[in-house]
Amino acid sequence: MKLSMIRSACGSLRIPPAHPGSRLSGLSRRCPSVGPANGRLLIRTASATTSGGTNPKFVVNFGKQSRKDDGFECDSSLREVVQSTKEALLALQRRNPAIQPLLAIIQAGEDDSLLEINKKMAGRIGLNISQICLSKECSEDEIVEEVLKLNEDPRVHGVYLHLPAASLTSRVLNALRPEKDVDGISDLNVGRLVRGDQSRGFVPPLASAVLDLLEKHDAPLEGKTVLLVGGEGPIGVALQCLIERSGMVALKSHWTSNSLQKQVMQADAVVLLGSANIDVPPAWVRPGAAVIRCEPTLNTDECAIEMSSKSGLGYLTAAYRTQNVVRSCSRWLQEQQYRPWHLRSLKLQPLTPVPSDIEISRAQTPKPVDQLAEEIGLLPEELEAYGRSKAKVRLSLLDRLHTQPDGKYVLVAGITPTPLGEGKSTVTIGLVQALSAHLKMNSFACLRQPSQGPTFGVKGGAAGGGYAQVIPMEEFNLHLTGDIHAITAANNLVAAAIDARMLHEATQSDKALFNRLVPSVNGVRRFSPIQMARLRRLGINKVDPAALTPQEVSTFVRLDLDPSKITWQRVVDTNDRFLRKITVGQASTEKGQIRETGFDIAVASEIMAILALADSLEDMKLRLARMVVGTSRSGQPVTAEDLGVSGALAVLMKDAIKPTLMQTLEGTPVFVHAGPFANIAHGNSSVLADKLALKLVGRDGFVVTEAGFGADIGMEKFFNIKCRASGLQPNVVVLVATVRALKMHGGGPNVSAGAPLPREYIDENLSLVAGGCRSNLRKQIQIAHLFGVPVVVALNVFKTDTQAEIDLVCQLAKECGASNAVPCHHWAQGGRGSLELAQAVNEAASRPSNFQFLYNIEMPIVEKIRTIAQKVYGADDIELSPEAKAKIDYYNQQGFGSLPICMAKTHLSLSHMPDKKGAPTGFVLPIRDVRASVGAGFIYPLVGTMSTMPGLPTRPCFYDIDLDPITEEITGLF
């Protein structure tokens, strides 16, 4: 049972002055067991334990021949330790003014004498002390519980276990983090001491004090013999090591040894450990020898308590403990600084022909994620492991490294792709493998989490491919750490809240609604914080529910949502075309509240966009509250906060906001976070993943992130939306091209998923390649230059590409304005196949960039849309439908006109027409509708017919996906 006592103390110490004359006769009267020592130094110690960290109550006596002042043999040592510790602490506080080291004491019972000694010493030096008193009969579980709490408390820099020997079990000692074990009694710290490694461990304070006393004995003890009697625990081990390293000879004996008398008589100094009731007769001790006694008792009598207050040695032990606390604090502060990487890359042995993606992934054993985290400078407390190979990273990292300069920021985009995709993720991974595993530069890949829609549909997973993958690819592509499931749950909670609120408003009076929304609890009605926020938005500045007028009650309880103007839909992470339009509310229990609605795919949820754009938990919470879910019959927007659900959404998303750490096939780090589509959302991984990675790589490192689909979609939104939200500026754009896609844009036949490639894409055809370079590739390079960022073209080489085609692409890309253009063979060779790209990116990043946004955020909505259509897509103009015009007028009226634009457009063409390849011109871009994601922070015009729920093809990927029930291995994923 824990006593209800947790004390904190910070006081000052006034060392008692030395008294002239001997106190020996007085001690003999009050403590008969202490008698004259015939010139010997006799030090009696009442300690907490001999097997654990002790803070003894010392009784000090000197014989008549002693030249030291009464009991203050260690006074000079005390002053030295106190002064050096004070200076060390002041130096720390000059660099970190807010730092205040804290020593926590866990003790059994209420022995305040211990607190007083440590309190006075802490006050003299400038530490704080916290005392946790458990009952004398406390259990091992209760002790461990307190230890674990202190382990996790960043304010605590040292923990002292003032407990009986029986309570200091191996489980208790090793539950304490070694870096907070300032008494040096855990197995790891004792091992460090034995090995001679004190860079991270601690010397037990009692051992330091005893050694100090021995070294300052009247007669030099170097080369002399010190006998340790009893004490098989950490203190005995520590003393033996320290004594031997000081040039003395350490011998050990037991209280029951038949030769104890002989050993004592031959020793130059004797240290008595481990028995409170046995003493060494004075006749056994040779003249001039030092005798130091440590008595293992928690309950000292009045005599011991009184004399401990006068004992310099007691304070010396406390001083050494405070010294360890300051050292612990210093080490903790050092750990908070940026830590250089010590990345161990994983070796690749590429095979020919290249095996399937899942076979390659399974053949490589990933490093344990905690090992990877340590290699890249993450602290253990910043990691939340999800199994062996992936972990969430806490956002506290941003606070720890807030002064650390960012690394270089690289965006991987692409030309307009074929339906098969051109390998941007593969290029991203190959590039970071080349940078880190081969060029030994710090680099991080930041990727989106794949939706299960494409994974089981047509496109497959998004872990890269060949020898440039994130591993384990099964975990990457399936569930990961559950972020998309959290988004699904949060999104559908909003949908359920909408329909439930509409039902209750339609079937209840104002009074009944008010009584249920603001229930009486123990006869008292109170508004919840989220209801108070709604009242303030309504202009009702009242806190007492009883003070509302009937009109105010009606205004407060009725959202009055217009069923025809609800914009929020349910989501599921599956391609399910039959959920595009559904009818809800058909059961009799819903009392006729029938309406048409639909499902989107989960990654199209506004909550996914918010996850990707938020820069903190607080920012995410505010964005969730601002989400507009519909319009009232009076034309007012209704938000998630109006529904009272935004706090619950933040709870569902509190873990999803942390990026997930994984690794590539070559052991380089990857952040996987968020996964909005680029054609129906902004198509980029999270701001937070990029910010964390930029701090971790250091000033000269690289963060490589990917934008979805072509540069006209993903890259444009990266610059105009993501960079506005993050404040970050990219250094380089890597534009991914393939001979296959260039041939398509040069006039080649259509490419269809699941169908064999026409001969034009297999045989050499330089004219088609040149046509694609001079149309689509040139246009995408120009788009990047609109933002003032240099471009490196990465040609993702396929086995059907000829050398002449590869050389032509690289030549024409440079002619079209690329800083460089290089072939990449990472799919077949891993990072080694992207070395040329890595060098080109490093060179381009060293040049100054002149980043700029495409449009001023304060431009009218229509003009922002027109700017994108004309400058990025190549349109002559835009054409707004009547509905789109009405929506724009409404958004301007509601104050949403200064939001950036997120175009929802086909990814298969620069235009709105998927079959128009190359760089179409002379077209007018039709804007069918305009919607607002107010929480995410953008307006999204719908260009042509865009579906937010994909469908399954005739033969989806899931036909090939299976599980071996014996080995539990997955097959068929790609």
C-alpha cells in the first residue's frame, strides 16, 4: 500500500562548523557500542542497505592521535565535491536557463532524516528533491510501478531507491533506467563500472565517499591492503573496483569466516559491510588502520540521527549523489541535441532475372526498428513500436531539434503517366538508397501510405519495386499502423452524427433537445467546452444554461441542416462502385428520415487531407473543428464543431498524426504518413513527416518526398498547397520519365492496364520518344520552372529500353531545360543503380533556387483557377457551370475566398480529356462544380467528371493474392 505522501523539497545547506576538542567520550556515553579506538580512525555508518543505493547516517569518531577536526575528516572533500557540482550545474543553466535537475527518492516508511540530509545538500548545490514514501510493507509491484513512472518523467534526472535489501530485487533494480540510476546499482551500471566504462554509468555515492576517505587517511594507502568484510551487492563490487584502480589491494571476507580476525589484523584499512549487529573488536585492528563501518538499517535510533546531522561523511555521500544527478542531467541535455547518424546499411545481392517484389522483400531481413531509430539519432522515448519493423515517431522530436537546421528538400514528380504508373515511388527509394547506403549522406524518404483500393484493384501496392522497396512490403501495403482505419472511423463518426442530429431535431421540441443536449447531472446543468464554443460563435455570451432565452435555446439546439446540401459522405478503403450513390434511413426506426448520399474511398476523406497538412496536434484539432459538413436551411455553414464531434475526432486521430518509421531494402530510413490521392485531393505525404525528417538528416542531408501522378497535378499542389501550409521550400525537383510514357505522348497507341503492350512500346522507336520529350516532358519541366526550382530528369529504365532511346531522352531533356538528365537502374540494381541520379541531385541542390508560388493567395477564386488552367495545363480559358459560379459566390460570402486551389482533374492528360496526350493546347477547361475543404484549407474545383470512389476491374489484383496457412506467408502482392 502506498502512503499518500509525495514530498518535494529544495533548501539550502549550512555545513555545521567543526568543534574543537574530541567528541569521543560523548559518543561512547550515548552509543555504548562505539568506544575509544586507540588512535584508529573509526567511522560508523547506518545505511539504507548494503546491496543497494545507500544514503547513510554516519557517526564519525576519531582517536586522540587524530590530527583531523572532530568528525570532519571529509570536510575538505565535501567542499570540493559541492563546489565542483555547483559549477557544473551553473554551467548547464547558463546554456539552458530553464533546466532544474531533480532527484526523486523512493523510500519505505517515513524516515525524514534521509530527506533532510539530501534536502540540505540539494539546496546548497541547487537541485530539487521529490520524496515518494511507500508503506514499510510495500510490494515489489508497487515499487516497480513508481519506478516506471519516474522513468517516464522527463523532469526527473536521478532516482534513489532508499529501500530494505529484501526489496531491492533484480526486477526492481533493472526496472530503473540506467541513465537515472544515480546510485549505480542496476546490473548495467555495475557492469559498466567493472568494465571501466563510466562515460554513461555512475559510481555508487557511498563507494565514492568511502574511497575518498581512504585516500585521505593519515597514512597513504597506495599499495596497502583494504579488507572488505561482507557486502556481496553492488556496493561491495563497486568498492572493490575503485580500491583496486586506486592502487590499493582489495581483499574480501565474510563475517562468518574463520580467518576474519587474522585478515583484519593484517589489513591497512577495513570496510565493514552488511551486518548491523556484529562488530570488530578493537583488539583485532592494527594501530593506524582505518575502520569504516556501514550499518544496513533503515530505522536509525535517535543517537544515530542526531549525530548524522553533524557528520561530514553523511553529507559527502549525499554530495556525490547530487553530483551524479547533475551528471545525469548533463547527459540528458546532451542527448537532446542533434545526434550524428551511424547508419548501418543492409547489403543487397541483386539477382538476374529480377524476382518478384514480394520475393525480394522477403529475402531481406530488416533491422529491428529500434536499432534503426538509434542509428538516425532518435531517442527511445520518441519511438512507439508497432511490432519489430515499424514504429510511430512522436512529434516531441520537433521540440527537441527545433534549433537544428533543416536538410535539403527534394520533390519527386513525374511526367503525365500511363495507366500503369511510371515508378516515382521506386525512383524515390532508389535515390535515398544511393545517397545513404552508397554515398554515405544522410537521407530520408517520405512516402504516402497506400490505399487498399488500388492494392486489391489494378495498380497494386506503393512500396516501390524490384530492388528499390520499402520493407516489409506486406506490412507497408496492408494496414500499416492503422492510420487509414482511424480516418475511416473518424469520418464515419461525423456521418453518423449528421444523420442522428437530423433525426433528433425532426422528432423533438426545442425544450426536449435542450434537456438532452445539456442534461442535468445531480441537479445541475452545465455546457460542455465544445458547446460553449458554439454559443460564442452564435454570439450568445452566457455560461448558465438557465439564462438562455427560448429563442437562444432554439438557435443553440437546432443546426437545421438542409438534407440536399450535406456535403459529407461516408468512406471505406475499398474500390466499391456500388456505394457511389446509396439511400439511407429506410428502416422504420429512422421515422422517414430518408435521403440519398454515397461513399468515397477513405483516402478521399477531408480528414486524410487534414492529416497530411497539419503541423501539430493542436493544428489538426482546429482543422477538424473547422470542417464544413453541410449548410443549414438559412444558408449558414455547419461544422464538425457545431455537431459537437470535433474533440472525439481528435481522440480517434491522436496516434494517426505520428509518422510511421520503416526502412528500405538497404536499411535506409523511410517515413510513411498520410495518403491522399492526387487527382481528387492534394496527393502528397504529410507535412509533419517532412519536417521531422528534415531535422533528423541534418544540414547536409536530404529529404526526398513524392508527389502523386504528373507534375501538373501532384507537384503543382505540393507547391501551392503543401508548401504554403508547411513554410518549407524545395531545393530540387526530380522529374521521373519512362521511355514507355514518352512514346505514348509522342503519338503511340493507347496503353491499358491488364492488356499487353503494343509493339511500339517494346521495339525501338526514336521518333515517338522524341515526340514525347518535346511535348509532355518539356511542358512538365516548364511547370517546375514556374516555381523557380531546378529540375533533374530521372529516366526510369525498363529492360525493353534501348541505349539509343536512353541517350536521346537524356539529351533532349537537357535541351528542354533540365539541369541534368540521367538513366536510373535501381529496379534491377538497388541504390547502386541510382548513383548517377544521387550525384546529379546533390549538385543541383547546391545551387541557389528562387522558389515562388504560382499565384497570390488573395486573388479571387476564379482567377486562381484560371491561372492554374492556363499556366500549368495549357488551357486557353476556363468555363464555369452555373452551379460552380453559385458555389464560388457562396464561398466568397462565407470568407473562404483566400484559400488555395486543389484541382480535381484526370491524371492521364494535361487537359481534362484523358485521351489527349502530349501537351494539348487550344482547349477550354470546364469547371463542373466547386467544393470547399475548409478544415484542410483549400477549395477544390471539379474538372469534368471525377469519381471519388473507384471501381474494381474485371480481374482485380486480389485474384493473385493468397496466404499459406502453414507458413503464414503472403503471395501475390506487388
